[in-house]
Amino acid sequence: MGDATRAAAEVPGAIWLVAPAGSVPQFTGADFTDDDRLYAKTAEDFVRNEVLPRLEEIESKAAGVMPALLKRAGELGLLMVDIPEKYGGLGLRKSTSMLVSEHGALCASFSVSWGAHTGIGTLPLVYYGTEAQKQTYLPRLATGEWLAAYALTEPGSGSDALAARTVATPEDGGYRLTGTKQFITNAGFADLFTVFAKVGGEHFTAFLVERTTPARCSARWGKATGSRSTSSTSAASSWAPARSGRPRTASRSPSSTPRSASSSAGPSRASA
């Protein structure tokens, strides 16, 4: 094994760059199982038969349509693909998850909300949540009983996440979150928010904030280019203190999620 091959082998997933063709198992479409295809068909049938017929309502942001469709997806098991069985999910392979997403991506606006819930709204909790947090929230997210949103972006920081200015201040045994978030998909109806902030203005971490958390907030609805029906909100907020959880710094895990008390409420205080 040459130096380049040894170097690549030290990086998970990189060996295929230098390994001889055929020496590493390759996944192809022929490797999808009948169950994989059935999950994908369920997703495609749902979107064709139940989402697309309501496209005009979706595009006009008719009240209640998007959350109702997401909850229907939950009834069909389409929100639990990546959640471990231990927490009420299906715990399927990433290849299965990809196939389901591909076959369900027939309506861009719905796909954005669906992906915001199952991806950035749920996976930080799957990967970095405490056991208590997972037991509390994942079963609800898996069925669609609760819907999720992810509050990272701010007016002055997007992909440069560590430039965020939202601050978590210790208060009454928890934390008060103060700052501005924007472009928060599903903010208008989400029940659980993963909100990123800096503890003491320095240590970057995330808090789980339930929608019913007392908050002082001013908000305005935004428009997502190319996705007119997406519920995306910009807001300046101050949340009541989180009651538990020890924050971790970004160097340990930028998506670690100490539990915050609860969340934002109503369209006017739904994101941040």
C-alpha cells in the first residue's frame, strides 16, 4: 500500500479515491431491496395522490395545509425512516432514506418542509441528543405528532455559522436565548425548534425549544426564492430560560443539544 493509499485509508469514506477498482464493495441500484422500493413507492404515491392535488393551496400558503400533509406523511411512516427503532422509528439504511426522498421529491415546496422536519429538524437530536431528550421528542417527531424546525441562520451568518450572534445567558437555573434568526423553514407551525446560540457569547451549541416556551418576539414572514409555499420566518426573540442541559462548545460538537425549556408560539413568535 502506497503512502497516498495509506493516507486515504485513515479518512473514513476516502479510500475509494485511491483503491483499485472493484476492491471495495460498490452500492448500485440493483442492491435496493423489495422493501426499499416499497417504501419509495409509498412516498411517491402519497405525493402524487395527496400532495400534488393540493398544489394550488400549498402555493398560496393556505392555512393548515402544509402541517396537515406532514402529519399525514407521519401516519404513513414517512417521517420515521431515519429515526432508530428504539425511539419509535424504522431505523432504515441511508440508501433507503435517499430512495424515499428521491421518489417523494415531486413537489419542491413540500419536499423542503418534509426535509426540514426529517433532516435538520430531527437528525441533530438523533446524533447528539441526550437519552432523555431522545426518549421525550423522537417518538413524537417520528409520527408527526410534533413537527420540527431548525433555527441556525441569522441576518449576519448563514454558512458561516460560528458568526452567529444569538446569545444564551444563564438565568434561573437555565438559559435565556436572545437574538435574531431568519429563513427558518416550518417556523409557522413547528412544535420543536433546534436553536443555535453562544453561551456567554462564546461557546456555540444548540437548545431544544418547544413551541409553548414563553417568549418576547417580533416576527415577519419571509419569501423563499423558488419555494413560495415554504413557511419561512424571520424573528427577533427572547426566550424564557432553559431548565436543564450543560452546553458543549463547538469544538466538541457543533450540533450538541442541551435541552431548552420550550419553544416559540404562534406565527408571530414561531422562529428564532
